[in-house]
Amino acid sequence: MKMLKKVLKEAHEAAPKVVEKALQNRIDIPEAVTLAFFEDMLKKIESFVFLIENDQDTSIDIVTRSVFENYIYLRLLLSKDNKILSRSYMLRKKYKEIKLYENIISSNKTGRKIRAFLPKLDVEKMKQIAKYGTPEHEIEKLKKEFSDVLEKRQLKHNWYDIYGNTKNIEQLCFKLEMHAEYELIYTSLSKEVHSMDIMKRWRIEGQNAYLLNTTESDQFNSQVVSMFLLETIRNLYEFYNLRDDLKKFNTLIKINYQISNKNFF
């Protein structure tokens, strides 16, 4: 946990430098999407630290899994395809918003169920705020605005599927040559997300049940999150050509590692 907190502190110091370099000219979709993913990652890691420090670690596998996804997405984004991938993400986001809007105002069974679930929802006011035309019209506008993205993937596909054969996280990890990370870390963390490992904190012996100590699991997750954050900071510095900061960061991490005298990796 000490190493994670040190890396998190460095991440907060790195963020303004990265933002300043990324926004030298103007903010556009690539900068907005990339920085938003990084900020989201930091917020999740702050939650991770809070949960462990306050002995509320039941859900840390879920948070760790979410951090893993941020790491994968940023590793993908911080590449030569940053612009098209960022635009692909924005297209996916806007498309999902329009589809949700369409479902809410629809007169079909789905629309009626949504409105029944949200009885205080003022549909007419929502229409005024959204300033949408018909859903069909809005989707056609999206297709024109993001025609470059749709040359590489279908409208309904995941935003990262611009290469083909990357329709889910597993395929994306394989594309990024992260087979081991996916099999050893992601699939294990997914068990708690899908409530497939509800007995992991208990040991049954005869008629007795014992609640297990979770220290080892917490340490493992902490090391995993530290590793992902560390690599993300390095990738950000490299992508935005902050070489001096990268050199200082690597030196600082090396010193902290030697001081801690622990097998961080």
C-alpha cells in the first residue's frame, strides 16, 4: 500500500504537466477522451485506497478490475491511433445516449416500462433539454460527423473495435499482447463482479465456518493497481514527449523501490 500511495502522489503531480502539454494548442476530442480516462483511473484508485484503509475491502476486486480496464484503454489510446480511437469512443458515447433517449420516449413496451420506473420523469422537459430531433435524424447526423470512424467499424460495435476481431475485453487484451494479464488477473477479478466467488472469504470445517483474513488479497490487488498506474504514467509521459519528467519519475520510483526493499513487481 505504501508504494501505491507514493505512485498515486506522483500521478497527481504528473496530471497538471500532462494536461498542460496536451492542451498546448486547444482541447479537442482526442485530448478530452484521453485525459478523462486518466482522471477516471485516478478517482478509482483513490476509492481503492480509501476502502482498504477503512477496512471496507469487500469490493476491491471490482475496483481493481475497473482500474485494469482503464489501464487497457489508456494503453490502447496512447498510440499512433489516438485520434481515431478517441473519436470512436465519442461516437459510441453519443450513440448510446441517443438510443437511451429513444427508449425513454418510445411508445413501445420498453418505453412504457422505463417511464413507469421513473414516474417523476418529465419527458417533455427532457426533450427540451436534449434538443434532439427524432432519434433517426440524430443518428444520421452522427454517421456524417464520424464518417471516418465508420469506415473502420460498424456503428453498434464497441469503440475499440477499429481493428476487427476486438469485440470484447478478451480479444482486446490479446490484441495488446496481454494474454497473461487477462488470464491471471482479469478473469480472477471478474469472479466477484459476477458473484461467482462468494465463498472466497470463508473456510468451512465440519460444522464450523470461519471468516478468512483478506490481507494477502489486498496486497496482491494493491501491487496490481500500483503496476497499472505506474505504467500508465510512463506511457503518458512518453506519449506527450515529457522526457525529463519521465526520467525523474523513473529515478524516483527506483529510489522508493530500493528503500522499501520489497518485491514490488
